[in-house]
Amino acid sequence: MPEASAGARSTKAGDGDLSELKADLAALRGEMAAVVAAVKQLGETAVRTAKRQQGAGLGRLAEEAESLASEAVDAGRDQIAEIEGRIRAQPLAAVGIAFLVGLLFGSLRR
């Protein structure tokens, strides 16, 4: 009979180990769920941060583009003013140059 009681003890020990494994598995599932939630939140935070930085970067690029466009317009106006000044200072030379440019374009068109 000692063998029967040893078998009963090992079954009880096996049941205890199984219960312990189930408890460990349940705890592991809980921890994995917490890790997944933390990773998901981290990803969402990273996406929000990237969008904010992208928006700020686009804002800076828009400001730079506006500034460059303004500078180009100002430079164009300055060039036009300079050309107008030269034409007013030397009107006959301006008419002669315009005539020659017209002849050149006319001859290229043929």
C-alpha cells in the first residue's frame, strides 16, 4: 500500500504544479496585455509627435518660401525700375535696341 499513497501524493503534487502553471500562465497573459497596451500607447505618442514636428517643419518651409518669393518680387521690381531709369536716360538707344531685337526675332521666324 505504500505505493498507492506515493501515487496519490504525486498526483496531488502534479495537481499543485498544474495549478501553479495555470496561475503563472494567467499572470503572464496579464503582463503581455499590459506590454501590448504600453507599446500601442508609445506608438500613438510617437505618431502624434511626428505629426507635430512635420507640421512645424512645413510651417517653417512655408515661411521660407514666402520670404524667398517676396525677395524675388522685390528683386524683379528693382530690375524693372533700373531698366526704366536707363530707358528714360537714353531713349534713342532704347528705341534702337528694341528695333534690332525686333529685326532679330523677325529674321529667326522666317
